[in-house]
Amino acid sequence: MSRRVLTGVRTTGQMHLGHFVGALKQWVDVQSWNTYDCYFLLADVQALTTHAENPSLLPVAVKTIILDWLSVGLDPFRADVHFVLQSAIFERFELSGLLAMIPTWREVRNNPTVKEELKKNANPSAGFMLYAVDQAADIYMVSPVPHESGDELLVPVGSDQVPHLELARHIARDFNKKYQRNLFTPCQALVGDVGRLPGIYGDEKMGKSADNAIFLTDTKETVKDKVNQIRVPSRAANEPGETEKNILFQYHRAFNSDEDQVADLTERYQKGQVGDREVRERLMAAINRFLEPIQERRAHFANVNVREILEEGTRATRPAAKLVIEQVRDAMHLGYPT
Ligand code: TRP
């Protein structure tokens, strides 16, 4: 029986609080269960779907992300935890090409992320159109094969990734059915409770390109500046306020470890007994408390050997991917005639 976790992120830049809530928090959790082999993928190939103009930035982003991951407590020095550079697993490309034969063009075209992107850019790269299929190859390169009962393949992700995982489940089932083998273990999404964090201006989710993010590396001063920019509904003095959609409170709920304080602020806000200033200042302090151990760990790892970490990840992943590819080729009747 194999229990595996694979998840990842595109290597497009440093990580922020939105990544923490939507992804990293769950990853650290899963790692702490000690019951799954964990593969954390640096998706440098997938980054090219949108960042092909300046690929020379990718190696820098890879190092940054590795430090981000170490700083939140992911631990590639454990035997069951691996940081995997997507482009280093050659078998993954082959799997991606073969899995592309399973879904129809319409299924690919109807993926919500693809639809969104097509609204903004009518003519994306052909690679982008296959984004979700390629992501299925990321996941299934570590599928326990052949599938046996009790095998698990978990994918902790933010809610935006769920449609991709639906397609990936579909691909596993269709493949197994079409080739009459119980080969792939359909993956399962694991979506955290918060999932999506709004950016500091509240209109969009937190993201690097939207320029609305608080990064894991932000200094105390920067955090102060950014929290000062958070937009809140205007209220007259002593006017009761709503906390549900107020970003200050959303952040308090996500990052303030002092639950009594959050409960107290919430109650007073709802009764009109606290001003925005206090809510804001307590949030600055809370976020800085939250970031402090993360930044200490990052400093500790500043000179870590990134190459060694990635080489270990490659060594751990390629044999698994080879096994998958052998069985896929066999099922699809590919190979030299004998
Ligand atoms: N698409 C994910 C993102 O944008 C990154 C990713 C690539 C991924 N391959 C994956 C996530 C496999 C989960 C599983 O962040």
C-alpha cells in the first residue's frame, strides 16, 4: 500500500501570505502526519506557459521558492520528503504526451482556467492549452502502479486548482477503462479551509502580479505600510461594522494566533466600540509575530545547497516515474515489435 502526496507551484516568484493560506499551510500539515511520501514540485516548465518572455529569471525563482519552502518548515532532509524540479524528470514529458491522448479537446477547452485566460488572451501558447493535462502528468508520475486498494495519491491545493484535479481524475479513470487495467490511482484534492485570500485592496485574490501581496520576506516596516493600505468600509464613529467581508478581520482570522484578541476585536467592532486604527495596529503586530519564526528559519538556511536538495528530489522521483512510463507504454501497446 502506498500513500503519496504530490503538489507544487509554478516558479514565477516569491511566495506570499496567499500562498501560505491556500497551499503551504496544508503542505506542512500533511508533512507532519508522517504517513505520506511527499513530493513538492517546482513547476518550472509550467511557468513557461505564461513566463516564456523572460525564462532567465526562472533559476532565481527556483532558489527563492526553495528558501520560502524551507522557511515555513518543509523539510527535504527527511527521507520521505522531496523537492522536485519539474524539468529534471524526463519521464514526465513522455507521460504528459501520452496522457494528452485521453481527454478530448472540448474537455481541455472547457477547463475554467483556460476559459478565463482565453478571455484575456485570445491566442495563448499551445502549451498553455494543455496545462491541465501536463499537470496530470506531474501528479501521475508518482502514481503507485499498478493501483492497489488502499493506495492514495493526495494533492493539497488551493480551490482554484480543483478543476484541474477533476480533469486529472477523469484521465486516470478513462485510461484505466480504455486500456482495461487498474493502472492509475485517481488523485484526490485536499483543499484547505480558507483556500483563497484577498489581496490588500480586497478586489482580487492575493497575487504577485496584482501588486497586492504581503510576502513571507517582507520586513516589519513593509508589513506596516501594506496593512495601512488595506481598504476597509468607511464607518462613522461608534457605528457597528460587519466583520465577515472586512479584510482586516479576514487577515486577523487567518494570521492572528491570539484567538481571544480576535474574538474581542470582532465583538467590539460589531458593536461599534473599536476604531479601525486599533484593528489595524493589532493586525500589523500579529502578522509580524507570524512572520518572525519564518524569517528566522530563512536566515538559518540562507547558504543551503540548493543543487543537492534538487538532486535528491530527482533521484527519488525518476525511478517512480520510470515504473509508471513502462506500464503506460505497455498498456498503450507502444514499443519495438518483437
Ligand atoms: N498549477 C499549479 C499552480 O499554478 C502548480 C502545479 C503544477 C501543481 N503541477 C502541479 C499543483 C501538480 C498540484 C499538482 O500553482
